[in-house]
Amino acid sequence: MAALQAKAGNRAVTTAIQRATVTSPGPETTDEVRASSSRTPEAAASGSGQAQGEQQQDDAARRKQAAEDEAKDLKKQAGTAALTRADAEAQMWRKTGVAAAARKEATAAEGEAAKSRDKTDAAERERAEAEGRERDWAVQVEEAEKARSAAATAVSDRTGDETAAGKRQAEAREGLADAEAEVQRCTEEADTAAKELAAVEAEVERRRKKAEATAKELADAEAEVERCTKESDDAVEAHRRAEASLEALASAEDEAQKQAKQAAEAAHAAVETWATAVTAAKEQVVALQRKAEKRQGKVEAEEERQREAKAAVEERDDAVRSAVTGVEEAQSVLQDREREFAAATRAREDAEATLTTREETKAAAEQQVSRAAADRERQENAKGAAQQEVARFEATASAHRQVEKDALAAAGAAARVRQQAGQDEAAAREGATEATKRAGEAAGQTEQTEQTEQTEQTEQTAEPEKPGRLKRFSKAFGFTNLKKMGDPGDTVILRGTAPSGAAARAAASDAHRAPAFGTPSQQVFESSHNFGITALGLGNDSRGLVSALKTPKDTQGSAAHQADKDKKGKSAGVLTNATMLAGDGMKVGGGAATKSGIVEGVTAAGEGVGVTTGLFSVGIGAREGRAIHLTSQKRDALKKHALKDVEAVRTRTLQVVLDRLGAVNAELVDKAAAESGSEAGPTAEQIDSLDRSRAEVASLRTELREHLASAQQYAIHKQDNKIIKRAVSLGGNVVRTAGGILVVITLAGTLATPAAPAVGATGAAVLGGLAAYKGGKGGYKRAESVRHPDKWRRTTMAQGDTEFTEAGEEQKGSGWRAALEAVKVTKSIEQGERQLRAQEIYALAAGPAVPVGRNVPEDIRAEARGLLLDLKCDPARRNENAKEWSDSLNDPEQQEDWEKYIAKQLAS
């Protein structure tokens, strides 16, 4: 499509400048006419009357041909000039747009440059301030460095004092540790001495206890010695007394003597015993004395040791007390040293804190210096960047100003080309009109001469011309109109009475008792009517097919496309109508056989009708399926290229918008030409005026695109409706095909139910409903064309018009005239919505040489021609190349043909 658009009119302005100069009406023709006129008397004088007449006829024919050739050349030149004008106008529009955009960009760049200059000044001020801050903070850094250096010296001194105090503290701690160690040692020795003293005292006590025990034993032994001595003395006394008694009883009886003797012996034994006991006791006493003395010696020795241990303990206690005193003194010294060290540490910490403060002050000052330096550097960079921006924006503004200047110059050149092309076009059209007028005058002379000659001949030989009424009758009742007039009755029969009659006959047990609408006579009548209408349809399709086949291969335009469509559509129609005609003939034969009682003929006719019904229903169904597929493709293409950036509305009459656009474009051309001719450049008022004109042109261009979008949506709507109707038709034919098959099966005896009539009636109902909808819609449109004749009134100039007049007050037709118009099935609506849409589409797609398309912008014309391609009005289908296709759209004499062609494509 881009190639077609390029070939359809997008020419460069340089080519437009090199246009062909339109010539005025050729003097050669005038000389030829004069020469012919001057020779006419000579020929008349030299020949007879008949020769003179022939000479005059030849001269008139030559003048007519020369005038026609001249008119043709001038029209061609007018078309070329119109294309040049359109190209120049488009170039002027583009260049003024470029200039406006460049001016806007230049103004914006200049504004940005001014802002950048302000940034440069601000950056310089900020840089100077930052540099001052940097110097001030550098001075503070020097002062802070001096204070830091003094603080560092103080820290060093205080650190030395602290170190010395630390050493003294360490020495004091060592002395305290030694004293504490001495205390520990003395304490341990004291403890050891105390333990030894305790052990000695325990030993002394133990020894004393043993000595006391020994003394006690000695006392006991001495007491025992005394007792034994006493007992021994008592025994000796007893023994003495016994001996005295024994002596006294010497003269006594033996018994008494014996007793006395025994007593003396016992006393003697006791003496001896006790003497032994005394001896033993004395020996024990002696032993115990020695033991006691020994133990007493040990006690005394231990007591000596005890005294020595006590002395040692006392000595150790003195040492401990002395050591404790040393510890106390060391602790006192350590405390003094710790206080000194703490004071030195505090002094160092204060010095360090002061140093830290001085360092922080210096660091802060250095940071401020760095910040100020960074700020200064940043402002310097910002200044440099701003200066670069100023340079860049100034360069950009200068470049845009140059672009604006060049664009205005180009726009002015294009405007002047457009003005000259308009003048050339007007001159060429005026010359073409004059040449056409001369050709008409010459043709009138030729016709007058021929009429004079024919008058003599036709008096004897010519046949009388048909009267007017006979012409009107033959036109009104031709095959096409007869078919249209018979279609309603044919539809009623096919979709109404015939299916119901068939069902009635199927339900009746005896054909003679069948309802009236199902009688064989009625069947014969209805089938005969169907046969006649189908024969008319077959004849019309055959004539159309023959006409299409006779169309020359080099035929171009809508005729070529229509011929190609007829070759396909009419051939399919011929086959379908032939099949339907055979079926209708079989219906007539079946009805006649029924009336005659020929059963075999009825069955054969019924089977034939079923077969033919199935065949032509399949054919129609296939045709409808193909149509649905092609229509879907067409609708998808329309949707794909539909304009989506504007609303699909029609706010004003299209021709009014086009005329206003032409007027504003003319103003814009004059302004652009005036601006480019000024050496000082356009003033602000001129720029504002030019911008206002461009804004109005842009608004009008938007309106045109809205009209185009509305036409696109209408085309899409038409395709949607077509798909729906074709789908309904396809469904009805599928059902009808099934009915035909069931008829054959029923008549063959395989099926004995009324299914065939029922299915056929269903298909007839579907197709009848579709036919009723189409007929009702057509009748409604015809009635509306009478009731509201201006509803779809033409909104653009027709072929041959030079001016457009807005519609006045609508003159509504009466109701009875509208009803009468609704039933005129042979009459087509001359101006409906489809025709209006086709006219508007053509107006937007027509070339600049066509009056109606004179003011259409090139880009909108290209979009409209894209819609023509989507509507299958492309060059290939018209048997044209891209240039021929574009030339046909630029030919004013083909406007009516194109409008009818587009209207057909909207419906197909």
C-alpha cells in the first residue's frame, strides 16, 4: 500500500517546481480552423453542393477532433498542475510544520540557554563565595594547627610526668608487695612458732600429765608401801602374838596348840607375804620415783622448750608487727604514689582531650576547607557545564533557527509553486472548457450536416423509431425487472405454501381429501411459477456470464472487476439456477402425474426434486461458506487498518470541512509566501497568524480523519452484517440439503415418517425469515427515501459540480407515497447511506485534479486509498497498475463510476 500511496501523489517539491508550463488554447488549432474556414468558400465554389457538404463535414470533424485533442491535452496538463499544486501544498504544510517545530525548539533552546547563563552567573557567585570560605577556613586550620601543636607538647609533658609517677607507683607497689611478703613470711613464721609453741605446750601438758600420773602412782605406791608396811607390821604383831600365844599354849592341850601353831604359821605366812608385798611395793615406789624423776626431767625440758617457743613466738609477733608497720608505711607510700599517678593521668587526659579538641577543630576546619574547595570546584565545573550548555543550546537554537529559516524558505517556495500551479491549473481548465466548447460547436455543425444528409436518406430507407412508451415498457418489463417482480411470490411459495402443502399431503391418508392448499392443482400452479422465475434468473445469469466472458481482457476499471466477479458469480448462478430449474420442472411433472394418477411418475418426480434440492442447496451452501471466509478476511483487514487515534464521528458536512480547509490552506500559502519573501524574517504577528492558520488546518485535518474513521466503522459494520446474513443462509441451506436427502430416503421406502417435510419446512422457515428481513429492510429504506429525502443527502460535490450548496429545509414526502415506494421492488435507492459513505470515501481518496478531492491533504488521501485497498478496490482487481489506478482516481470524469464502484464494494 505504501508503494501505491507513493505513486498516488507523494511527489517532492523539487519535482513540483519543474512542472510543465500549462499552455493557453493553441493558436495552431485556431489557424487550422481559420484555414479550413478560408478554404471552405474555395471548395464550395469549385465543387457541387454535395461535395461542398462533405467538405464542410470533414472540416467540422477535423475542428472537433482538434478541439477534443486540445481539451484532452489541457485536461492532462490541468491534472498535472493539480498534482503539482497538491504536492506543493503538502510540501508547504510539511515545511511550515518543520518551521513551527524548529521555531518551538529554537525558542525552547534559547530559553534553556538563558537559564544556563543564569546558572553560569549563579555558579560563578557560588564559586567566589566558596573560595572565600576556603581561605577563611584555611586560616582557621593554621590557628588550629598551632593550638594542636601546643596541646601535643602538653600531652608529651604530661605523659612524661605520668610515666615518672607510674614508675614511682610501681616502685611503691613493689615495696608494698615486699612488705606484704615480709608480713606474710613473718606471719607464716609466727604461725609456725605458734604451732610449735602449741605443740610444745601440748607436749608439756602431756608430760606434766604423765608426771602427775606418775606422781600419783608414786603416791599410790607409797601409800601401798605404807599400807603394806602397816599390814606387815600388823602381820608381824599378829605373828608375835601368835608366837606368844603359841608359847603360852605350849602346855595346853594339843588341839589348842595345834590351832595356835596354825595361827602362828598363818601369821608367819602373812608376815612373809606382806613383807614380800612391802618389798615389791617399795621396789615399785623406787621404780616410780625414778620414773617420776625422769618424767619430771622431761617436763622441765619441755617447759624449757616451751619457754624458748614462747620467746620465739614473741619474737615472731614482733617481726609481724614490724612487717605490718612496714606494709602500712608501704601502703601509705603507694597511696601517695597512686594519687600522684592519678593526678598525672588526669593531667595527661586533660592534655589529650585538649589535643583531641584541637585536632577535631583542625580536622573540622580542614573538612570545611575541603568542602569549600569541593564546592568551589563543583561550582567551577557547574560553571563550565553551564557554559557548555549555553554554547550547546545556542548552537541548537542557531541550528533550529536555520532549520526554521530554510523550512520557511522551502515553504515559501512551495507556496509560490502552489500559487503558480493553481494558476496553471485554472488556466488549463479554462482552456479545456473553451476547447470542449469548440468541440461541441464543431460537433453540432457535424450533426447538423449529417442530419441534413440523413433526412433525405431516411425518407425512404430509415425505419421509424420506437415510440417512447414502448421503450419505457420494454425497460420496465425486461428480464431483470420481471425477475424482481416475481421474486416475492416465488419466496412466498418456496418458503410458505409449498412446505406447508407438502406437510399436509404427507399427513393426509388420501390425496383427494387433502386440504386445499395441498392439492395437486395448487402444486402445479406454484411449481410453474417457481419454474418461470427460476428460468428468468437462469436467463439473467446467462446473459451476465456471456457479457462477462465477452469483456475484453484489456478492460480496466470497475468494469474489469465486475466482469471478473460475474465470471465467478454468474457461472455459479447458472449452475444453481439450472439445478433449481430441473427441480421445479420435476415438481410440475410430479403435480401433473398426481392429477393424472400416475404413481410411478409421482415417485420419480419426488426423488428428482429431493436430489436437485440437495444439489443446489449444497452449491449455495458452499458459495455462502466461501463468501463468509472472504468477508471475514475483508473485515479483519478493515479492523487492522482502522484509525484508532481519532473518534469515528461526522460532526459537520464533509464538503464544508473541505472547503474551509481549502480556504485556510490558501491563507496559509499566502502567509508562507509572504514570510519567505521578507529578508528581515517573519514578525511575531506573522508567526502568530501562521500558527493560528496551522492550528485551524490541524483541527480540520482531524475532522477529515474522523470522517474517514466513521467510514471505516461503517464498512466494518457492513461486513459484520453480511457475515451474519450469509451464516443464516448457510444454515438454512444445510437444513434444506438434509430435507432433500430425507425426501429421497422417504420415497425409497426406507423412512416412513414425516421427517422430510418437517426438515424442509424448517429450512424454508430459516431462509424465508432471511428473505423477509431483506425485503422488509429494502422496503423500509425505500419508504425512508420518500419520508426523509435529505437524510442521506449528498455531502460532497458530484461529478461536474464546481460549487456545493448546503441542504435547506427538508421536504418530507407523504405517508401514502412512502408506502407506495416501499412496494416498488424493482426500484433501487439512488441515494442511501451506502451511497453517501461511498461518496465521502471517494472524496477523501480522489486526486487533486478532481474538484471534490482538491483540498484533501496528501497523507489523509493516502489513508483513504488504503481503505479502498481494504475494500478490494485495488489496482489488480481493476486490471490496472499503480499509476493507472492513481490516475483514475485523479480523473474528474471517473468520479461517478468510482462512487458507484465503492458503493458496490461496501455491499459485497
